[in-house]
Amino acid sequence: MTPWNQVTIVGVGLIGGSLGLALKRSGLAETVVGVGHRQASLDEAVARGAVDRVSLDPADGVRGSDLVVLATPIGNFLATIVAAAPSLAPGAIVIDVGSAKASVVTAVEAVLPAGRTFIGCHPIAGSEHRGVAHARPDLFVGAICVVTPTDRTPPDALGRIVATWARVGMTVRLLSPTQHDRALAEISHLPHVVAAALVRAIGPEAESLAGPGWSDTTRVASGDAAMWRDILISNAAEVAAAIEKFQGTLGVFRAALRQGDAARIEALLAESKARRDMRVGHKPA
């Protein structure tokens, strides 16, 4: 594919920084510009080679770019686009890397100037770590990126974005924003809520006995609280529905325990084990 002339990444943290490194390593961008609110973080991004130059001003940072990537917390997207809109080049494509889509797509499409395109994207990669210090160019290799076009998405722009994610090593899936949010509520957002709830549910005596199993199960609860607040609020209805579904599943376990139904408990555990092992490719010892 034809490289982007200039890419602006707003929010050069783990995901934004890794994307900058990946674009530069694969020759997909002539120039990468980093935009942020802390000069020290931007200087670190330059030192890591994730970006070529930086700006503290979104309007200045997007000027001349044919691709703009929103990689800040979701709650900052709209303000960033409003600030940058007057400087967006005709024909520019704006994408995001957020974990909620329907509310984001609706809000950004409503304020984007005519002749510019927004395409919602969600590269499902990363970790509980934050910051460009943890960025790496192979972060996206082998992972899935969900792209969420709407009836306003030009086919040529969509094709170019899909090709870009594929070139940095991702498998691309096309879903509607609503389909994405329903699926991610169950596979990503619900597990984060459950991990946080598990941390809150244990008493001091039990906590003093916590071992690797508890640490593994609650790992994602170490994610940034403000970032996850924005994700959960942006997908509130679907996450609430996923919680209700999960409560029903817990109810099945609770009923079997109260009835002392050992066979039912074993069957539930065996079914869950088989489903998880199939998904993660686990090989029994």
C-alpha cells in the first residue's frame, strides 16, 4: 500500500507509541507526529523513536497529516477533535484505538468537518502497563483489530485503514459499532469489572493468604482507573447487560452449591475448562 505522508498520533502511550514504532518499522509513514499534554512524555517518545516530532497543541499537531490516530483515553476524544478540526487536512482520515465504539463513532462523526472521515478501530492488544516506555513495534503482531465502518465510511478509506492494520501484523475483523460493543462488553469489559469486584470482595484475613491464582485472576484490576472509567461509561448499557448475564451464571453455581450437587458442580467446571482450553490452545499435561 502507499505509505501515509504524515501520521499524527494523539496520545503516545503504550498503544500510540507502539503504533508509531510499527508504522516507522514497516515504512508505512513518512513522518510521525506525536501530540500530548506533557512535554516530558513527548520527549521520551522521540527518544524511543516512536515519533519524529511533537506538539502540545492538537491543532498544530494534526496540520498536514493524512492520518490522525486518537490514542488518548476515550473521554478526551471529542475535545481533541473539536480542537483539531480547523486544522484537519481535506481528505484526512481520523481513527481511534478505543475499547468502546458506538458512542464514540456517533460523537466524532457529528463534529468532524465535511470532507474528513472517521473510522472507529479497536486493536485488541496491550497490557495493564501504561506509557511509551512499554511500547514495542511488535505489540500488534498476531492480534485482532476490530474496524467498525458505518454507512458514512468511504470504501477507499476503509480499505486503506484495513491494509494499514494488516501491515503491522493484525488480523482485521469488520463489525458494526453496536456489534463491537456487545462483544467487548462480554470478553473485555465484564472481566475487568469482575476482577475489580473480586479484589473488593475479599476480607483482610483472606487477602493475607493470596497466592498466584488470585493474582492471575485479578491481574487486569491493575489497569488505569481513569481510563477504565471512561471505557465502562462509554459502553454502560452493554456492560450492565453483560453483568446481569454473569449474575445469572453465578446463580447456577450458587444453586448447585446450596443443593450439595457435586455432579452438577463438576459438570459446570468441566464445561468451562473445555471451552477455555479450546480458546487458548491449552494442551493437557
